[in-house]
Amino acid sequence: MRRVAQITRLISILVLCAGAVTMLVPFVWMFDTSVKDPGDIFLYPPRWIPSIWRWQNYSEALTALPFGQWFFNTTYITVVASLGQVLSASLVGYAFARLRAPGRDFLFIMVISTMLLPEQVTMVPVFLIFRALNWIDTWNPLIVPAWLGGGAFFIFLCRQFFMTIPLELDDAAKIDGCGALRIFWQIILPLSKPVLAAVTVFSVVGRWNEFLYPVIYLNSQQKYVVSIGLRLFRDLDATSWNWLMAASVVTMLPCLVIFFFAQKLFVQGIATTGIKG
């Protein structure tokens, strides 16, 4: 039995390593292309080690288009929208998990059922609403909705995690004179770092990589985000694949850094949000 367990463990490790290598190949190719000379990109068979390491591709890519402005725009939108998404989703999740009211569970089911509705169905009505508010070609459509509930999926994550926190803590706080908001701010949130980290990572990555809604609502080039900017590299020059890959590497770095520092809390938050339902 011990030998079978060792063989099973070895096979599992090999499968995981094979999966990791498969997932890393596109990223290696992206970085490899970002430092290549344009003439080496489409060689066949592919040359993985560049004949000339062109590190200047990065400076050229970031100055060929106003990439710095787009990077700032994306950072601002991501930070403000993610902050609103985390705060609003945690607050709504707290209400569904800890506050008792008639029809609470029915409302929660209605909120969760919105996840079954494709975004394409509501895209036109929402666009008409934002146009009536004169929000087209502004960042408001990309930021304000994040402060209005945070999204059904994030509400579900927060609600499930909050339900694992003992209700006795709420009762003790009420005896000391705490209200619902004070319990939420001083007791629930400090104990909810894992789920808050998970929601933050999901929100930041989603906002940072969002392409469809910026294309719909933004018209001015100075208001573009990096996802649109990467597409413009294809219109800039048909041979600028090295610039496109260099800009893609720079665009990917913030998400990698955030996940690296929040990895432990992120995994813990995902693993513990379905214990109690």
C-alpha cells in the first residue's frame, strides 16, 4: 500500500509538472518574442533563444504610443472600481449572512440568479441608461456600477464566508452596545481577510484585463486603457509583434505582483467560502 501511494504521488507530481509547463509555454513565448529582432519572430522552426537580445523593444513599445497615459488610466479605474466592488460586495454579503428580514433568502436567490443572465442581454439597455446620463466617453460606466453591489459572484463569496463566522460574536458585540455597521466594520471585516483578498484579486484582474466595456464606452484616445492600447499596436505596424509582446509583458506584471503577495489569502478564501450554506 505504501508503494502504491508513492507511485500515485509520483504520477500526480508528473501530471502537475506537465500541466505547469503547458501553461507556461505561452508566457515564455511572449517574453521571448518581446526581446527578439522582428526578423527572428516568424522563423521556422522557431528560435527560442534570440540571436540578438533587443531590450530596447520595451522602451520603444512604451513610447510609440501613449502607453504611460493608458497605464495610469487603467490603474486609476482598477483601484477605484475594485475598492468599490470589495466594499459593496462585503456589505451586501454581510446583510444576507447576518441580518434577519422577511424575504431575505428569496432576495439572495434573485441576486444569484442574475449570474445566469448573459451580459450581452443587458448590454444595450445599460448603454442607453449611461447615454441618457451623458456618461459616454467617461470613466463613470467603468467605475460607478462597481459601487452598487459589487456583483452577484462576489456577494456570494462574501456571504458564504461570513456564515462561517460564529453568531456568538455578534451577540457579544450587541451586549456591548454595538450596532450592525460597527459589528461589520470592527468584527466581521478583520476576520474576513481571506475572502476579501480573493475578491480583491478577482476584481483587480478582471478590471485590469477588461476590454469589451472600455471599447463600448470610451471614444477619446487619451481616456483609453491598456487593453485597448494593446490592440492599437496591430494598427501601428504589421511587423510590431515584438512591441506588442513587450507591452503585454508590462501589462501583465501588476496582476502577477498582486497575486504573488495575496496568494496565500486568496487560496484560503476560495477554499473556505463553501463550508456552510
